[in-house]
Amino acid sequence: MKLQTKLTLFNAISKLVIVVLFVLLLPTLIRNINQNYNDNRLHKQEEKAIVLIQKQGIGAFMENGEPYSSYTLLKDEYISIDTTDGSIGKLDTITQQKRKVEGDTINYRILNRTFKIGKTNYMLEIGKSVSTIGDTDVALQSIALQVLLGMICLTILADLFYSNYILRPLDRIIQTKLIGNKFPNFGSYKKVRTTTSDFQYLDKSIHEMIRTIESAFQKEREFISNASHELMTPISILQSKIENMFQREEITDDVKVRLLEMQKILNRLKSITKTLLLISQIENAQFLKEDTVTIKNLIDDVYNEISIRLEDKGITFKTNIENDTSLPEVNEFLLFNMFFNLINNAIKYNKEGGEIVVKSFIDDNRLIVQIIDTGIGIAAEQIPFIFNRFKKFRQSMEQESFGLGLPIVKSIADFHGIDINVSSALNVGTTFTLRFPGVPL
Amino acid sequence: MNVLIIEDEKSLAKELEIFLANCNYLCEICYNGKTASEKIAVNLYDFILIDLGLPDYEGLDLLKEAKKNNPEAACIILTARAEVYDRIKGLDLGADDYLPKPFSMLELQSRMQAIVRRKFGLKHTIVNLGDFVIDLNDRTISHQDKEVSTITKKEFDLIAYLIMNKNRTLTRPQLSEHIWGSVVNDDYDSNYIDVHIKNIRKKLSVHSAPDWLETVRGLGYKIKLN
């Protein structure tokens, strides 16, 4: 799950929990507030009643010792004064009681207070109906829920926008530093603009890591390039020595056969060195991309070079080039070598009397070239490693090779921004799919 | 013909000398750029072979001097530096050919022959082999004035290479290096040469048996030509 989604989700859930809690607690809260409010009112009324009694005398309320009581019209409040014996002692309480008034049971909040005038003990009772308080609970709860849910939605939206904004540098770092760049050619360091120090830290760390990797790669490439160059001269000397020895008249055929063996081995060394040098030159971008070619011409050229090998193995070669568009800004020598190696592999790992099909078509605005063989195939677990140098997985039938054919293909494809895909089934065949970048003109 | 070999690798220079002397060239060797520069200024050569990687001299400067003082000489650049830019620069400066190390001396010799043919205007280098007439310039092979059109480009390359190195046994690695040398690929098997030779024989035998194309058992092939 995305960090942004996670953050928003967490925010939403936590807010929701709080809101639900609040709504559930709402009735209790309201009751408490009401009670406090009522109690306050009762106390105030009590004070008023006492002041009135003091002013007008108890006689104004209690005629002939009859208890005084007065209800409001709807009986939601009443006041009563009565004599009482002294046994209760001094009393000033507020309690909740049920009273039956004219057949209705009404919940009252009742204030009781005792006071003394002369020798007589009186009890003042003020009651206030609280039956209506609970009535609004449900309505209040639902309103509160709606309002709060609406607010949550608003904050979620705000959260989304803000987290999107604040996390954007992360996306940019990944896009420009890790995905957008062709590994390991990263070029110069460009700061990703952000005020979040964590992202600045990440950006810097990634760049530092890249620099380390890059310099390691650079060293490796330099080494390969230097080593290959240094090997060229001694190979050259050996080759000319062998060639000269061939011409010597005193050399017997027996020795010549041995010289031939040496020549073969030297050729192998030469091929390896040349190939490594080529790969390092491609990786160092020492080739120009100034040619314009068409797939048909390239495949025809390869066919002319390679037809003898097809013939030797009795392999049928078919081409199906739907869109023979020309490819600008490529290196013909390299593309030729790429197709040569792919088709050569398709021959090498093919069965006697097998088939090779080269297809070319446009898919999703990109030129696709497929090389399909009916060969021995590659096991699925080996596919990830076939582009590694000097890895030989497939035992070719008769010929020998040294495992640099596909690495050359890969370097050339990378150099031109071509994606390679391999699909294969053992003993059925292998398909190499090349996706060229962009729309060819 | 006079050849100046400028190569700081002594053993390579020596081998070149032995080989070219065998092919009847007169050779002089320079192991460094300074003496080479002096020699170029004083003597006239038909061929100057320049190694670009000289320790004391910029090889391309030598090429310029050679073009100035020895305008008739054909210059061939030999170098381990196979970078494209060098190649373009060398040819821009008037080099007649370019051979990246490691090269086969047979290749060098056939390139020198090609330059000679070009320079001295030998419009048609015609070779008679048995009942066949081979024109190296037009790249045709004919039987009784009729062209054998079935011969492919690669097959002709093979025949031409054998003719240029006539009376010499060329091994399969040497032949495959010549005809597939520009391709960088990952197998060193040269048995395909046999398939080519078989095809050539089949195509020519329709007209007349090509006895001149000899198989040297266990070694390779040879064209006998007097």
C-alpha cells in the first residue's frame, strides 16, 4: 500500500473512532451539562425563595400552618414549603426522584432544604422536571454524527492533497534518480527540490551510493578496455609467428597440424578479446549513432553472412516483416552484430532441420522484432542469467562458443534503448522479442 | 617494392619483415617514430605501415609527414586502438587502409595487393584457372566466356583470397577470419568454410572440374597457380 494511502487511512480511522466515541458519549455529556445547569437554577431559585420568605415572612406562604405548594401549569416545576420535625437535621441536597402528579409519573430533580424560623423547622422543596432531557439524545446524536462525518470527509480530502504534495519529492527522487536513469550512466547530480529534510537526506544518500557504484563500474570498464588492448599486441605477434612458421619449407605436415591447432586456439583468444573490447566500447558509448537502416536490409545482410550455417544444419529461415520502416540514429555495425548473434544463436541451439522466423511489426507505437526458433530452448530458471558474460547454460549441439554472444546483444540493445524479452520452452524453442524505442519515422 | 615498417613491438616488426620478404617486398624497419620520421623524409617507399601506438611519436603525425614527403606511398595504419574515431581520422588524413590488431598477415598482404591494383590502374586482374577465367576487379568467374552466376559473394571472396595468396595453404581459421572477420560473434568454429568450398566445387563442377582448388588434408585449402 502506498505511504500516502496508509497515512490517509490511518488519519481517517483514528478520526472516525474519536467521532464514534464522542457521539456515544454525547447523551451522558448532555445529561451532565443539563444537570449542572438545573442544579444551578435550583440553587438560584432556592436563594430567591429564602429571600422572599425572609422578606414577606413565612406566614405569607403558610397560612395556619398549611403546607404551601405551587406547580407551574405544565407541572415541570413546583415549589413547596412544609413544616418538619427536627429529626432530619440540617439538610441542603439535590436528588433525583419520581413523583406522581395527577396520574403522571414525572422525573424531578428536587432540591431539599431545611430552615428554621423561630422554633419551627421548615422544609423547602423545589422540583424541576427532567423528563424531557433524554428526548433530544437521538436527534442530537444523529446531527453530531452527520456534521462530524462531513468534517472527516473534508479533512481526508485535505490530507490527501497535502500528503500528495509533501510526498511528491519522493516520487521525483525515484523517477529521476533510480528509474529514469540508465544504469549505471547517471550523469551529473541534480538536486530534487524539497524542503523536507528527510527527502534531502534520501536524495543525497542515493546520489552518494550511485557515485560509488558508478566509479566501480567505470573502473571495471577501464580495466576490461585496457586489458583487451594490452592483449592485442601479444596476440598479434603470436599470430604472425604462426603464419610465418606455416611458410617454412622444413616444417612437416605433422607440425603444421599442430600449428593449426594453435591457430584455432589463438583465434578463440582473439575472438574473446575482441568481443570484450567491443562490449567495453559500447558501454563507454564510443560508437556513433548516425546511421539509418531498415530491418529488412539488416536481416538480409545477416542472412547473407549466415546462410551457410543455415544450410549446414538444414534450417528453414523465414521472414515476416510487416512494417519495414527505417530506423534513424542507430549504429548499423552494432545492430548488424546484434541480429547476427541472435540469429546465430537461433541456429546454434536449433535442431537439425528446424526453423527460424524473424517477425517485425508495430505494437503500441513501438517497432517489435521477434526471432523465433524451434530449438532446444532455455530452462525457465536460467533465463535471468543468459545475458551474463561467460555463462554457458545451453549445451550446443556441435559447435563451441564462449558465452559472449548474448552479452554483446544486450550491450548493443541497451546502447540503442531496445528492450529485450526472452520466452522459451524446453525442446520447443525460444523467442527473443526486441522492442525498439518510440515510433520509427 | 619498398616497404617501411614502423612498429615499436620488435618481434612483430620482425615477423612482418619475414613475411613480406617472403612475398618479395624489400623491407626496412623502424622501432620508433623519430627514425621513422627521418627515413620518411629521406627515402621513397611504395608502402608505409604505421603503428599508431608509438611511444615517442604521434602516429597520425607520421601519417601526415608521410603524405607530404612520400605522396606516392600507400599508407596502411596498424593499431591496437580500434576506436572508431581513430579509424575515421586515419582515413581522413589519407591512409589507404586500416588494419586493427591483431590482424592476419595474409590479410595485410591481400590488402596491399588490392592497393597496388588500384594505384597502378590494373583495371582487370584476370586469372586463368583451368577452364575458368576469374576477374578480380569485376568479381566474376566465367567458363568459356559465360559467367558462372551461381557463385555467391562470399564464395567469390573465398576464391579471391585464395588466389591472392596463391600456392599457399590457407587454414580454415585464416579463411574464416577473412570472410567473417568483421562480425563479432561468439563462436570460433570454422567448419563452415568446408560447406562453402563444397558448394563452390559443386557449382563449378557443372561446367568443369575445378582441380586447381586443392584440399590440403588436415590443414586447409590452396589454389595452385603459376
